[in-house]
Amino acid sequence: MIGKMTENKTLDVLEIFKQSGALLQGHFRLTSGKHSVQYMQCAQVLQYPHFAAQLGAKLAQVWQGQGIRTVIGPAMGGIIVAHEVAGALGVRALFTERENGVMSLRRGFSLSPGEKVLVVEDVITTGGSVREVVTVVQELGAVPVGVGVLVDRSGGKENFGVPLKSLLQLNIEAFEPEQCPLCSEGIPVVKPGSRVV
Ligand SMILES: [Zn+2]
């Protein structure tokens, strides 16, 4: 299966997520107790460097020619994405992390006043981490010019004060078990993580 995947160089974004196992189709019991017909785990796609590079390049296309000098993302999800997007743009990649609960730029990383920065993340749902990274960038005097994410699960509700671009917008519907259409068809429910593809 992995051998086949590496042959596919021109898959669209949705196919990349499905083929890598990041987006599963089935009948899932979520941690909330609700049931869904899809399950998403973005780390699954980023385990394959060729997929990570393709997605990074696609996201970078949106931001070409805008004078971005640095790409930055929150640990953990944003690290690989920042690295791949930065590679495609030919600029450097940084990551922020929490120190005593506060999103911070550590490890000797720095930003210059006026430096144009792109903030990236793998998935946003509420966008909390991304918002904190935007604040970190601003507090250092640099200029966040946009937010790029692989998957937007916010339903388009998030506003970071800068343009938001995503490769995939995903709205995974969840049902109470009593109202679940797959349960009513008698289809067995599985915990996410069980391979069903
Ligand atoms: Zn169900």
C-alpha cells in the first residue's frame, strides 16, 4: 500500500488524506460519546514525507511573492507543516511551544521587527493555538501576514485578523448514538484508531 502511495504524485488533497489514513470513513465512536461516519487524524498524513512535502508546497503556493521571510507554527501539529511550507517558500521555519502554559518562542529563535511571518497549523477547530502564535509574532514586532492550515474544521468561523487559507475544509457531523443512521442500520461501531479502510 505504501509503495503504491509513493507512485501517486498528483493526488488531490482529499485523496492524500484518505490514502494516508488521516481521514477514515466508517462508523466511529468519538471521545465525546457521539458517533460519526468520518474520523480525522492529521498526524497520519504527516508521517509520510512525500505527502507532507506535497501539502506544504500546495499551501505555500497561496503565499508566494508576498515577502514572507519566516513560517511559524505551534508545537506539535504546526512543526512539520511550518517546515514543509518554509521549504517550499525557501525561507526558515520556527515553532512556538508552551512554557508554563504560555505560548512562547524559545530555543534562541527570534523574529525581527517588521519581519513578514506566515503562521501555519495542521488542523484548526477553535483556532486557539494559532491565535496565540499570532499574538507571539505581534508582540515581537513582526508582522503576521496570514494563517495557513492543512485542515479547517472551524466551519469557517475563525477570524485571526489576517487572511486564513486552508487546503481542506472539513465538517465532520456527529450524532448521538440514538440518532445515528449507521447504528439504525446495524453497522458495528469502532473506536477511532482501528483501521477500517
Ligand atoms: Zn452509530
